[in-house]
Amino acid sequence: MRHVARQHSEARPAVEGDLLNDGTAVVQPALVPPPESPPGPRTPLGAVLLRRGAIRSCDLLRALEIQTRQHLRLGDILRAHGLASETAVMAALAEQFGTGVIDTRHTRPDPRLIDRVGPRRCLRIGCLPWTRAGSVTLVACAEPDQFFAHRAELEAALGPVVMGVVTETGLQQALIDSRSGSLRLMAETCVAAQESCRLWDGRRFSHWVAAALGAFVTLTLVAPVASFLALFGLVLGFLTLGNAMKIAATVAQLRASRARPDATEPTDVLRKPCVSVLVPLYREPDIAPRLIKRLGALSYPRELLDVLLIVEEDDQLTRTALAASGLPTWMRVIPVPDSPLRTKPRALNYALNFARGQIIGVYDAEDAPAPDQIHRVVECFARSGPDLACVQGVLDYVNPHTNWLSRCFTIEYAVWFRLILPGLARLGLVVPLGGTTLFFRRETLELLGGWDAHNVTEDADLGLRLARHGYRTELLSTVTMEEANCRIWPWIKQRSRWLKGYAMTYAVHMRDPVLLWRQLGAWRFAGVQLLFLGTLVQFLLAPILWSFWLMLFGLGHPAAAALPGWALIGVSAVFLISEVSSLAISLTALQHKRHRALRIWAISLHFYFPLAVIAAWKGIWEMLTSPFYWDKTTHGLHDGAAHASVVEQA
């Protein structure tokens, strides 16, 4: 077996071996551990690369100039800008540190040694136990300068260790080949069981549904009018309180935006962090080239940008398209091992292990973010305390004029992302996150276990979990353009997934209502009831409200005789206030010049939201039959020409 070449001068190997193509030795590891701390001054990496002919002097000067601004490793800068190959940099690092490069083509790490440190931890620190010779363990390092920082931890698990150098790609692939099953299982179970829906009991839920339907049928037979009025009172109450919450959120956001509008230019952050962006793709080969172009418009420094394109292992069409797209060095493809569970949060959890950044972002495959978006996100985190765990951007649509459905969808999103969500944040309520243009502090995200792999509305669930643990979400007026789902049946399928996830999220977090109350407080607990339960009740029982429109056409209503005159007047007033306030909020949200032409369509939302009633009942049915099924939305039908335009800030 062929292994590492030389260690530091104090730990030279006893046996020499073969040479790699670049002259770096690959031999058996030394049995004598290296010193407790790094030796004295080393030959600068740039000088080693120049001597090896692996870099031009002008490129080295360019990289050194970047290094003075960003305080990054020279090797990372060279690789990010394509100034030197990963292989050349690692060979030079091996020479600099007096060791050798591990040949991953002919050797494999020992899985038992990996398990002593933990697969996820190995990825996090960039050190992979490789093999054991006597009492000494050879550790492959993708970042040799970090070996001594983690040496005590490694020796506590492995005993005496020596270092060999390996490329990051080689380290990750070796770990995947050895422990992909463990990483896959972690991705599916990393959220605490009591806050996850993976323990969802569909049979128990079906019994509850059957019991509720049986009770309703019985009460309807015994007292039909009273039963109807009870349900009507329930949905009318949620309608009233929900409208009050929307009005309050709108007012709070308008007041705040007038008092302190967001800065249009980001403030310089002295030391910008590395940002990893996770982009899940599934059976989307046509989008791949456009996605690379859109993300390439981001102005964040390439040496600090780490884009992970996440694909399922068996999705050969998308993988082939990405391989043929000529990915830049700051983009990587992360194949996710096959599993019966195929959800976006599972893929995100798996890819998180391979991310480099201190900030973790999420985009969808069809997204076109504003070029300065990541700069603004970084500045937002920098000026806030550690309680700010998440920054949510604004989503907008590139195809509002495709048809009536895309117009209504655009109006709905303008209301939700420009008024309601930021207003909820300003009111101190729980913010149910959107599924894209999300950015997290990595340490907080990992502390909470990432995303619930079994929840099909993982974004709203994560927003609630952040609030439960005392963290805050801030809305930032930086825009990401994406494609509106503008076909009726795909729209219903997408909305049914969202509402099914809302229902499961509510059920999971209400397992212990007392604990939830203690964690959130009375104000936010009440907000959760309105946001989650109120949304579900209004959609599921909307036909009961619609029945009262019969009176407007002079057809009467079966329950009208049971209500006193003042009650009918009150109900009519609630309906009128609801319609007027909804229209006013929609018109207020359409202030941007891109949206002004949509104002005339705001009144047609009366015919748009009934589609969500169908979606809600479809979602409840899937909770009984296929609770973890991810109803995939097809992208890329209408985004080609629209994404070519410049994205404007809000």
C-alpha cells in the first residue's frame, strides 16, 4: 500500500517509495509523530509554486494582492480564480510542510478509524484518518496548516498521529466511498425527534380524522343548524383575527420603512466570511446552464463563494448537464446517496456536511438573485448580534404577464414578502420562512440540526424552530427573481405540498403545547395559532363562508333564520372589512414600478384563492396516504428570456 512521503524533519520516514508525476514522494508513513507545534519559518507557498513552474509570477502577484484584502489562504485564492490547479497547490503544500501527498487512487481510508472521529466531524475539520501503522495513525489533511489546531482532538480519538496531504476533492470522495451510508442516515435524522415529523404516525392521524368526521356527522344529524353555525363561527373568528394580523403587520412594515429605509448600498465589512450556497436540483438538466450563468452574476468575491449544486445520485441527466457546463472552480456538484426518502431538506442536510462557509445560503434552481445580494446579507449579519440566525430575502416573479394565474401569484408574493413577513418580524412574531433566498449562521443551523428531512415545508418548520430556541429572523429587501408556477394543476400540487407541510409542522410543534408556550411566550404562541392553524382552517372551511354569498343574490341562507338581525349585519361587516383590507394591502404591496400594471388584477384574487381550497384538501388526503411525498414542481418553462434582464432591487 502506498502512502505519504516525508513528514517534518523530526519525523522522516524510514522507507522511501514511489514518486507522483510532480515529483512528490508517496511512501509508508513515519512511525515517529511530528512535533507538538509547527516548525519554524517555511518557504512561502508562492515561492514553492513558482519554483515548480505551477504558476506565473503575474498571477501570484494578483493572488497576493487579493490576500491582503481578504486574509485568506493563498492556495484557496489561487484555486478559486483558476490560477493554479488543486493538484499543484496540494503538491506545493506537501513540500512546504515537509510531508507527502496521499494517493487516493490506490488506497482507501480505514472506516473504523473514521468512526472514531465521526464522518461529519472529519469533513468539518478537513482531517480524515487514513490508516494505522503500529501505534501511529496517518491522517489525511486538506488544510495542512490546520492540522496542529486539531491535533489534540485527533490524538484523543486515535493516539499518535502523523499528517499527509490530500486534495479536498479526494478527501471528500474517499469519505463518501467509505461512509456514505452514515452521512445519509445523519441527513435524515439530524433534527431532534421531538421536533421532527419523522415519527409521524399516519395510522393514528387517520383514526383522529375518522373520529372527527364521525362526530361531525353525528352532530349534524342531531342538530344540523347548530353544527353549521359552530363551524361558521370558527372559520369567521380565524378570518377576523387573521385579517387583523395582516393589517397590523402591514402598518408595522410601512411605519418602519418610512422611518428607516434599508440602505441601497452595502457597508464594507473588513473581513468578509466565506459563504456557501446550497442549490438543490432534481431532474432539471435544461436549467443547469442558465443557473450557472445567473449565479455567475453574483458580485461576491469568488475566493469567498462556495456554490454546491446538489443532485440525486441517480439523476444522471442533471449530472451530465452539469458536467458538460464547464463549472467554475467555486462551484461543486454534490451527489446525494439514493434513499426511499427524497426531499429537498434531506438533500440540504447532506450537502451541508461539505460546505466551507460560515454563512449558509439556499437558492432554488430557477433563481436569479440580485448581483449584490450576498454582500448585503453579509453586512446584515455583521451589524447584528448572534441572536440573528437567519436573513430572508424578497422573492419576485419574472413572468407575471404569462397568464392570469401568474399575475395573481405575483400579487400574492408581493403582499407576503414585501409587507406581511417583514411586518410579522417587526411585530415580534414567528416568521415562517420561504424556501429560497435564505441565509443562516452556520453554527446556529448546525446547533438546531439543520432541516427536518421528512417535512415537505421545511422552511416554515425551520422558522418556527429558530423562534422556539430564541433566535431571530430578519427580512432584507434584496430581490431574487424566480419563475411563477402558472399552470393550474401544477399550482395546486405545489400549494398542496405547502399546506400539507403547514399542517404537519403545526401538529409536530403542538405535541407539547405547554412547552411551546413557554419557549415562545403568549404573544408568539398566539401568532403560531393564527399563522398555521388559522391558514388551514380558512382554506379547509372556506366553502362555509362562501355559502353566505347566496344572500347577496337573494337566494337566502338556511342558517339566516337562526341568526338575529344584528348578527347578520355583523357578519356582513366582517366580510366587507375583510375584502376592503385585502384589496388595500394588495394595492399597497404593488408600489414597485414592475408591479403597477398588476393593480387592476388585484380584485380577481377572489377567483384565485379558491384553488388553494382544493390544494388544502389534497394536502390533508396526502397526510393520510403519503405524508413524506414531495410533489415536485417543474421549473424552467418561462424563465429563459426574463432572467436575461438586470435584476432590480426592491
